[in-house]
Amino acid sequence: MVSQLHANELLFYSYFKNGRIQGLKIPAFVFGKEMTEKQEGLILMEDFSADEEIKTRKEDETYEGLQYLNDQQIKEAIVEIAKLQAIGFIMPNGKEKLGKLDVVQKDLTSVHEETLREFAKLKLPFATENRMKELKEQCQRSVFEKNCQSNEKVNLPSVLCHNDFWTKNVIYSPSNGSLLSIIDWQTVRYASPTHDIAALLALELEGEKRREYQKLYLEFYLHQLKESLDHYGVKDDGGLRDANIDDLMIAYKDSLKVAIYGVIFTLVNFDKQLEGHAEARESPLVDRVHYLLDDLYPIDQ
């Protein structure tokens, strides 16, 4: 599995070698070596931690994975998502080569099931038996993959996605808060245009705010997408330029069915304040999960 992830990331960076594709905020690629049975894999790239003004995360951060991003920071992230999707159309054979992670995808179901078992131990009142059953069914490989490709429901093309878009992988400047770089491209793949956006909003916005602003952020994305497609000279976009907000909202809801596992995983694995189940119930991540479950699997459905 590790070698497959490494090979995927190395392939992604190879497209940007020698400045062949520019504009995306990613670390500068220096050198890469494939992982084999006889040698360890290697990727040398720009090191932001070497700059005294750039620190990706504080060691004593209470809620790892939560940055409480402001409106401008979320929009900067969406701009990069739109750029990435446009770039995906001009990568030679990108769709045929990137994201071939069958071993990883096979293991993902067991990871999600274990995460749900840990989540169930919190005994949160809104995590009803029916909802837990639904979550287990939705994380099965075939169903999960269908939600990753929620674009097919509204006849939109799949696009290049980071596929692990949360703030551990997005570096913001501590001095002015601007987005500096996006890292960790091991799981990059082609999926729904709403795939990365759903992951970003589900984790980084409080539940009520996500509900209130998600459509506005998708409208902002549509505008940025068209600008990026024009900027990178994309002619054949598979109809993506013609996407409308109603179709995007349909695809986005199914993308949230994928994103919710990232929020739950962050809650049970990365929240540094959690020393026991009582403390876990006070995590701000609980609010996010609660709203997601209410939106995706209403009690009275």
C-alpha cells in the first residue's frame, strides 16, 4: 500500500517538473525516486518548515485538524481546488495514470469500519442505531466509490482532486493568514468536482455555518472554475463549464457522504484534548458530525 501511495504522489509531482505546469500552490519538486523491494522511495521538495515565519501547525494545538478558517482562507482554498481541476484536463494521460490505488481503496473500508466502532463508543444521542447502520453501509467500497463519483448523477465529468483536503495538508501563513501551499498528494485522484470542497467545508465550518454558506461557496467555486479553465486553455472540459448550481448541490450532498468519514476520523484519532469519552462529547467536531447526520440521514426518513 505504501509503495502505491508513493508512486501516485511521485507521478503527480512529475507533471510539474521543470515548470511544465505552473500556478498551483504546491511545494517545488526537486527530485524523486521510486520505491521498490530493493530501495526506499524518495521525494525531495521545498521545505516550508525551514522558514522561521512558516510553521504548519503548533505542537500544542488542542484540536488537530481544526484551524477555524475565515471566509478569505476558505475562498483561497477553493481557488486552488478550481486550478487543480483545470490542470487535470491538460495533464497528458492524467486520468489513466493518477489515482490507481486499488490496494488503498480496498483497505479504506476496514479503516472506516474501525473508525465507526470507535465513534460508537462515544454514545452520542444523535448517532442512532439506524444512522450508524447507514454509515456502515455507505462506507462499503462500491457505495463509497459511487459517492466519490457523485458527478455522474448529474452528468458532469470527474476532475482531478487532492482527495485528502483538510487543513493538516493546507499550509497558511501565521503572519498574514494567506494560503502558502498544499501538501501530501499521495491519494490524488479523479473524482466529483464537489469532492474536495465537501471535505473542506464539512471539517472547517461549524455545522450551522456550513448549512448557511455552502451554496455561496459553491457559486464562488463555479466562478473560479470558469476562470481557471480559461486560464489553462482547457477546450474539452466534458461539459464542466456548463455546470449549474442546482446540479452542483446534488453532487455536493453525495460528496458529503464521503466527507463525513473524514470528520469522524479526525474526531476519534486526532483530537488531542480527548482523554476519555466524556471529553470527546465536548469536542467542536461533534457539532459538525451532528449537523452532517441531520442533513444526510434525517431521523424521520
